[in-house]
Amino acid sequence: MGLFSFFDKELAIDLGTANTIIMYNDKVVVDEPSIVAIKRDTNQIMAVGKRAMMMHGKTHENIRTIRPLRDGVIADFQAAEYMLREMIKMINFHNSLFPPALKMVICIPSGITEVEERAVKDSAEQAGAKEVRLIHEPMAAAIGIGIDVLEPMGNMIVDIGGGTSEIAVIALGGIVTNKSIRIAGDDFTDEIVEYMRKEHNLNVGERTAELIKIEVGAAIQDLDNPPEDYAVHGRDMLTGIPKEIQVNYKEIAHCLDKSVSKIETAVLNTLETTPPELSADIYRTGIYLTGGGALLRGLDKRLHDRTQLPIHVAEDPLRAVARGTGIALKNFDGFPFLIK
């Protein structure tokens, strides 16, 4: 331990397309939407996270809201740097005399390219990180739900986030086979926007579509405990006048069917390429669902019907990756699966 190690601060960051979660001292200290509001004329940051999300879709021409990540990777480098910097400022380090030396572990999609990997590290360094390690999302999710990833036992993780769905078989501290597809929560939201436009002649924004997904989103049309119909407000495309309609979960299940089918196919493709010994393990252990997409009603039942395997939904699927990243942070130099 060096003389100035007292000033070192260690952060675990789940840099997600939809939400960014930062853990410090084993606690979630930041849980905010991954969005930034910027003034066009001065490039000045107006808001980050929840405050910026409240402005999304409601701005005038001098304010723009940017989601710096698309499909799990950085699409706007400068906005990502701004966002990280501002979110780190939200943390109270109890020592404001000196800027802290930050050590970070950030999780990334397993299908990321080296260039995209470099962009994540550069953004973190520009935001003040002295040391950065990366960890793949399915690995972090597995650690976060309590799986001993170093054991010679195969475990299958399906992590459905905002931008990507990560399907991986993990054993002996490594990813044996994996598939990363760019079909996830954002695609569900886009399909709801399109469905409302085509079927109900109703123009709704991204935030409204997200609320529909949360309130009545489903993967199957015969739920045991169906949610109540949800009142949706938007603009009538024929008259231009705001109106309200009621939607039910069966409509949304029909609307999301195409995207859910693609995730199903990716799971089956990953199972096909899994070595037979690990397939035997998965038959016993089943499939673990994490990420916000795991909360989609009936998804576990649909995957069970298709694979005939036990499906386990993580206890707190939204934070499973962040928790795993936090555990990996404690073993900054020890875990073999941390990418330097």
C-alpha cells in the first residue's frame, strides 16, 4: 500500500445503454438513466441522468438530449465522458481536499470490438480514472447472482439489457461460448412506438413507450397474473389532437413477439455450440436471466417451453451486473477474467 493509497477511490461501473449504475464501498451510489442534456449554442451541460430524462422529448431547439451509448457501446464519445464525469461528481467521497485517484472496473458487452473497448477506457480516463479494468457483462452478471465462476461447472447466463442481449456459457473463470445480439430493451420500446402508430394511429414518445413496456409488457399472451389495462396518452395522427386509449398486455405481447423470438433463437444457437460436458451441467443448473429484460412478464415461461430447461430469474436483475462488477473490483489484480 503506497503513501497516497488513502486517496485512491475504487468504483465499479455498469455503463449501460439505458441506465448507469456506480458502486462505491459495496453500495450503489449512482443509479441514473444514461442520458445527457446539453445546450446547443454553448455545449454546456444542463442535466445528467434523471433530470435529463425528464427533458427527453420535451426540449426546444437550443437544448438537445443525447444518449451516449447505443447497442451497449459508446456512440458519442464526448457526451459519454461528460456523463461519466458528472455522475462521479454525484458521489460524496468525504475528502474534497484533493481530487481522488480513481480505480475503475467497467463492464462491457461480450461482443465488443477492440476499438469499442478502447473508447470505453478512453472515456473513463478522460473522466478522471487512473486505472481501468474491463469485465464482460455475462461474467459480471454470473458473479453478481452468486455463481462461483471459477468452478469446473457450466452455467448459462442470459443478460438482456437496454442495447444488447448477452448469452454466454461460463466455466473455469472464462466464457466458453457466447452470443451477443443487438436486440434488447430499446428494441422492445421502438416496437411499441411503431405498434401504437400502426394499430391505434397514436403517436407516442420513447418515455411513454417505456412506461407501456413496464406496466403491461409481456412475452406471452396467457399470463397467470395479468396486469390491468394501461391508459396511454399521445397525439392522434389523424386529427392531431391529444387523446387517450387503453392497451392490454396481450397486444404488447403480440407486438414484442418478433424481438423475443430473436432472443430465443440466440439462446438455442448458443446451446447448440456448447460442449457436451457443459450441456450436461446446464441441464442440471438451468438458465439464469438477468438485466432489465428479465422482468418482462412471462419471458421465463416462454424460454422454459422452448428449451425445456429450468429458468431462474435473478433476485434483482437490474443490478446483477453492477453487483458482479463490484465483487470483481475487490479482486482488481487477481481475477483472470478482468481485461487490462
